[in-house]
Amino acid sequence: MAVLKAENIKLVYGAGTSFEKTALSDVSFEIEGGEFIGVIGHTGSGKSTLVQLLNGLLKPTEGKIYLNGKDIWEEPKKIRQVRFKVGMVFQYPEYQLFEETVYKDISYGPKNMGLTDEDIDKKVRAAAEFVGLKKELLEKSPFDLSGGEKRRAAIAGVIAMDPDVLILDEPTAGLDPLGRDALLSQIKSYHEVRKNTVLLVSHSMEDIARISDRILVMDHGRKMMLDTAENVFSKGRELEKMGLRVPQVTKIMMMLREKGVPVNTSILTVEQAFNEIVNIQAHGKGKDKW
């Protein structure tokens, strides 16, 4: 059974007014437990709106969203429980830090779940470890942390609730390359240990290609694709028409293919590209095209 299921979702802002706008239309898909799903789309494609629907922050105008087989809006008064199970990390989450210490900030969610002090402490420390926060930072004010540390503290606050589904909306926005790579590595490690479901919204095709099991492509409020990274990025020209770019190494392979070199255009990493080219040269394929 799918952990998350969207069924003919439609969302209209300002319905019945002169400002009416359809943000999502006829979106349906299923996500299995334990999957790591990348979500991509141009600005205004509906990807951020979609993940807020999955978290219950927005309610669809039409259609249904199921969590573990149950309509999340079946009992509207219990929608808060859904948000404990589907944790949401917004873009620039460090702006949501507000407590006196990092420890108190991370513990805010678990406290609202009604857990014991002992369980809260375990979850706070485990979450801090997952995101790479040093123990000595827990008693500091969150406002004394560096930008990257604030980001990790904010993400730890959601992880501490131990959600079945973790949604991250552009979690690496504004970070330098080293900080981005470190945070993505920690998120991937968390997923591998926790074995829950993760949805990562990102503009970085390289990041999405590297760590996703499947990729959900949104365009003008509609789901265009939900497939493996290899299959999605093999349709590079279609993605470019949607205003998206494929990973640079994939684009190079596409250009080689167009020149007649028989390379695999679903290559996603430099290592894969190197092995592909070495293999082709070893067999003497397309040598007149180089």
C-alpha cells in the first residue's frame, strides 16, 4: 500500500473571484514507503503548493490525499496529527527558529506530541546527530549559530518528530557548495537509517539525479512525469521545453549522441560518463565521430 497517494487533486486560489487562479489540476500519483522522491519544476510549476497539500497545510479544492490509505481530511479536527506524520521543512527554515536554546527549538515538536521528557531528550539528541550538530551547540542560542548550523537545527526540529514522511522544500537554498553537499549527505544518511519516505524539492538537477529513487516532474500545475532519474533525464529535450535543465554531464552525453556517438543519454554522474566513454572507445564504436 502506498504511504502517500494523490487522487485527482485540484487547487484553486480565490475561487469565484476575479483573482481566481488554478494552481494544480488533475494531479494523481502514488509514493511507496521508503522511497526517496525528488520533486522538480520551474518556478510557478506548483511543486511547493503540492507538498503543502501533502502535509495538510492546504486543502484541495477537489480530489483526495491519502496517508497510509486514509483520507487526511476525513477528520479535519485531527489534521494536526497528519503534520506530525508528514514533517515539512520549508525553504530557509532557520527563519522559524525562536527558542532560547537550540535544544528547546528542536524539542518543540516532540513536546507538542505529548511525549515524556526522556523520550523527548532521546529524539532531540538523535535528530541533532543525524544533521551533524555538535552536542555543545544544543545549549547555545540558535541565533549564535552559523547559517549552515541554523539550517541543520531547523531541520533537526522536524526530524525529531520522527515523521513517516519527511518533505524538504529547497533545503540547500543559499548554502555554499560545501555546505550543500554536507547537508544533502546527512539527509541521505538519515533516510538510509530511518528508512522512511523523503520528498526533496530542489532546483539542482545534479542533486536530484544523485540521490533520488524516482523524480516527480511538475509543469504548470500538472504532473508530467514520475519515474526513475535515468528515465526522466533521458527525456532531456522535453525537460528543456518545460524550462528545466538536465545535469551538465547528461547534456554532454546528449550532445555526443546527436553527433553520432552511440552513448547512453541517461548518464547522470561524471563517473558513469567516464565508464561509458571508456567502454565505447574500447569497442571502437563511433571513433570517427570524436
